[in-house]
Amino acid sequence: MELTFRIYRYDPERDSEAYYRTYRVEAEPGERILDCLNRIKWEQDGSLSFRMSCGHGVCGSDAMRLNGRCALACQKLVQDYQGEPEILVEPLPSFRVLKDLVVDLEPFFEKVNWVRPYLLAGDSDPQKERLQDPAERKKLDQVIRCILCACCMGACPVVGENEHFLGPAPLVWAFRYIFDSRDQEKEDRLRKVDSEDGAWGCRNHFECTRVCPKEIPVTKSINFIKREIEKVFGS
Amino acid sequence: MGVPFNRNPDGTIAQRAFGGHTRNFGEAPVKRACYAADRTGRVILDTLYGQSVQKGIRVYPELSVMDLVVRDGAVHGVVAYEWATGELHLFHAKAVLVATGGFGKVFKTTSNCFANTGDGAHMVLRHGFPLQDMEFIQFHPTGIHGLGVLISEAARGEGGLLRNRDGERFMERYAPTIKDLAARDVVSRAIMSEIRDGRGIDGRDFVHLDLTHLGKERLEERLSDISSFVRIYLGIDPAAQPIPVHPTCHYMMGGIPTDVDGRVLDAAGYAVPGLYAAGECACVSVHGANRLGCNSLLDLVVFGRRTGRRLLADVAQLPLHEAGGEALDACRERIQRLRERRSGERAAGIRQRMQQEMMERCGVYRTAKGLEEGLDTIRGLQETCRTQLVLDYRGDRYNTDLMEALELESLLGLAEVMLLAAQKRTESRGAHYREDFPERDDANWLCHSLVYRDGAQLRYATKPVSITRFQPKPRVY
């Protein structure tokens, strides 16, 4: 079937403002949107820039906005857009565009790093594994699916209004260590996100949960953090 | 470090069965593979990322190394291209550790990322250093049909079964003791021979991986990522329907030869001053001719750590040179030449022809004739690349058109080495299967292969295998 793509184009060094360009592509219903974008780049227009690597939703590098919704181009298929007159392809909202669909992810990774995304277990390297009850480990089942693609950040209305808000993915990473029974810095971690720009910035729009390509209950996880803050420090 | 491994009831790390994991050398399968659902690799990566954040390790994101700075046989740094600006950077260094991963993108069907183009290994080759055991290429038995996306061996570890068009559990015929959990090369060949004998599903080029008997709950808990891949890409519920699979290029046993401390070895077997390699791009040769599932972590974590320690100790004695201007100029000219060409053929078309050819000639089954023809084609494509390769975009910002053109040169260079090594080895061993020489031949071929560049020519040599505790013997499952 033939598809029409309208793609956001912008080279800050050459263009005074962003514009859209239309491309037509032949594709099978089972092909990925990423396959179509590659075909455009390889066969029609080598100047189109976007990130990609694994092609099946593990590396998280091809997050973008497809018909208004943040998604991974490798996880959406041509048949998902059957009957749509065109597919509008745009960079993730709320991020600075470096070129076309490539956005500046540095501020995002700074936020992730700020929550200390590593185990703080107090002791020096133990000779054997630290024990963990299977029920405790199960609490992490969903959040460890996060691939840091930033779809949630693009979709979050609060991130769009307040650049200081930590945002959904960094809060998922905060959850990952707050609720890891092996970690010794729980109180400190909770204190760190106990602010208006932290967990309390979330207004339960659920947009992050809706777009998460790994189906993580993001909003629910943030609410668990809020509840834990109240439990530990009192409301 | 905090990897979120699954746990046993007593709180210790849980283990599951995996391909080729047996007790008493093949007697029966054992549960030896530690795991975190079916995303073990990804969460180890996440944990290592966290560790690098904690230690404040400086990362230069989106820089591609274009070349090594080599002088008088020693490595003094690298030249790197910055995607965001198109600038070239010269890094002076006492030591360089190549950790650029595999190069599955040489093949059409692969589980590898688009980025797995082998630039690191190719750069080492370009400087006259050898690559070792490049004919040993692992085809994982269960890639999603058409896409090559990996269905982890965890699926068979948890009890998944392979079936042909008659619904027969055909691995019982090929490996009566451990059946579906035989080593990957054995299972891949079994699948290909079922397909060749017309027992693929509907006579087509795939078989079925049946997980339906495992039940929804177990699939959700232990195999949730692959269940989701199958749902997304095939529209199939693995609890209700079998998954169409065929072999997919997965791992390179060969690569840059190193000693057990990651020091890169030259053709004479001496360590190259200042050059180290670890991970899939390296060949410490713990895998021999076929890697067992999970053992990639030996290359990555065990030898990665050993190499880091060796490098740290060596850096105290290694000198820092301020040279490298010529290497920088050479990279600039290489880009300039590509930019100046106004007409010709773009990288994607050449790459597709290479991938198709490699799949047909250098895949699970190989023959002298096929490898010879493959070499001709690849050398022809290299010539096309040299004289015709043209860019469509000449800008400086995120020029992925340029990056792919540079990567294509690496892919073609490595494809030639693979074909040559496969052509020379006139026997079958591990993942290398020659239809014209189906038996293992220890009298002539119990040796490593080395391929290195000598001017414009590739040279082939062998080197002895060091055998210590375990004598090689046929695998009988």
C-alpha cells in the first residue's frame, strides 16, 4: 500500500524556521514505520535525520511523535495507520530540536542521573549476592522495563509547562531504587523527590502511562512514591 | 552492583535452563543461567550505566571513532567524528580499548542493531593487525520470521518446543538427549535442514516455536518482552499460537585476537603497545567455534573487567604522544572525497546486495563454490564502493547518510575476511559448516585462523590452539 508521510524538517543552522515535507512510500502492512523512514532516507532524501538502532523497542532511540502521539517508530506498524490520509512525523515535544527528528536528550539524562540510578547498599563489594525476597523483587518487575526512550517526557503536559519538573522516566528510576529492598538510602531518595518539581509535580494526567512503549504503569508508580513519602515522613 | 535478577524462594539468584547447558559434558540439561525475566542483557546494561554515572565516567555521546592513530606499531589515540557538528576530533591517548561490539549487519537477517557494523574491528584490520576465527559466526535458531528479531533462548529454557509442518518435535531426531536445548549451531542446522527437506511450515522457510503449553501466566512473568515482540510484530498471542522462526545472525565468535588480559595481538603473536580489545569485537577465544547462550558475558563482563584492570596497570608505564595530525588529515580527506563525488551509487543499495549475498553464501551452510562466488561479489562491491559511492546529503549536522557510507566500508571489509576464512577452512566445526567437508578434521584444522592485510591483499595464516584441561571431542547430544 502507498502511504503519505508529512515530516517535520529543521536544521537550525540553515533554516530560519521549521517546515514540513511530504514523502510517498510503498510499504507492506506488517512493516514498521521505522522501515518507511529508512526507505525515505535511503531512496529519496538522505538529508533526513533521526536516531535508531535496535529496531525492536529495546534501545529506545527512535522515540518521536506519530500523528500527535509519542511512540517508537520501530514499534508502530504500517497497518496501525490504515485508513489515515497521512502520517505526521514530528520530534518529541518539549525537547530542543537539533535537527529534524533528533532532539537534545542531555537535560533528560541529567535528570535521570540526578536521582542516582544505582544501588546504594552501604557495604563494600560482598563476596556473595545480597539476598532478596522474591516478593520484594517482584515490586520492581514493571519499572525495570524502562528503556529511557523519553516518550513519557514528550507526552507529559507538566514537563511541557515546567522544564524543572523531574518528569515521568526519572521518577520511574527513582521508584526503581526506592523500592529495591537491597538499597540503604530509601529515606534520602524519598526526600530528594519530595518537592513540587519532584513527585508532587505529577498531576495524574496519565499521558505517560498511555504512551509508554513498554507498558509501565508510570503514573501509578509515581503515586506509590507519593504514598511512601507520606508514610515515611507523615503528610 | 544491583542487577535486578529474579530470585529463588530463599532469596538467592534464580537460574534457568539454556541451550547447551548440561552436566557431565552433555548428559542432561541443568539450570545454570541467571536471569531477569527475558531482559537480562538490557538490565545488566542499565546497571553498568548506573555504575558509570556513580563513578563520574566521562562519556562523549554520538562520536564515531573513524581511525586509530598508529605509529611504529604502537597506538597513540583515535580520530573521532562528531555527529552533532560534523567536526573531527583527535584524542591523544596512552591506551585505547576497542569495545565496538559485533558486526551482524553484514547479513540480511540478524538480531543485531543497525549500529553493529564492526568499525572497530575493521580499523584494526586496516592497520595491518590480524582478525582471528572470523569464519565462526553464530546463527541463533529463533529469530522472528522476516525480521530477525531475537526470541531469546529463554523461551526454550522455559520449555518452548520447535515443531515442523507436521507438528513434529523434530529436535528429538537431531539431539535425542537434550532435544530443543542443544547448542545453537546444532539447532540452527536442524531448522535449515527441515526447511530444505520441505518440512518448513506450509513448505516455507520457517518452523514454529511453540510456547502455547507454558500458559499465559508463565509467559507474562518469565517471557514478557518476547511475548510483547510477537504481539507487536506478528499480531500473535504466544499463549494461543506458535511463533514462526528461522535462524538469525547473532554473534561473532571471532574478532580482534587478544590475550586473557585484553591485550591485542599482532600477526606474530606479540602484544600491540597501547591497544586493547574486549567484548564481542574481541576474540579471546573462550568460545572456540561456537558460543553457548549466556557466555557472551564472559567476553563482556569477565574479560572486560580483566582488560580494564590490565589497562589501568599499563597506563602508568605507557607514554603519551602528541602525534596524530596525519591520521586526522587522512580522515578529513576520506570524508572530503565522498562529499565531492557528484554521481554514483548510494550506500543503501550496495549494502543490501552485500547482505543478501552473505546470507546466501556465508550463512548456516557453506560450499567452496558459494564462498568463491561470494568473494567475487563482495570484491566487486568494494570496487563499486571505491569508485561509485555517493552521498545524497553533504551537511554537517547529524549526517547519517555519511555515517552509513563510512560504515559500509567496514562491513564490506569484514565480509571479505569472513568469506576468505570460511573458504580456507575445509572442514566443519562448531558454527562453521561446509557441506563439501561435513566432518571435523582435527589432523589439519585444530587451529585458529588469522586474516590480515598486507598492502592491498589479504593474507591468511593459522596459529595453534592451546589446549589445557579439556580435550576436544565430538558433541553428542
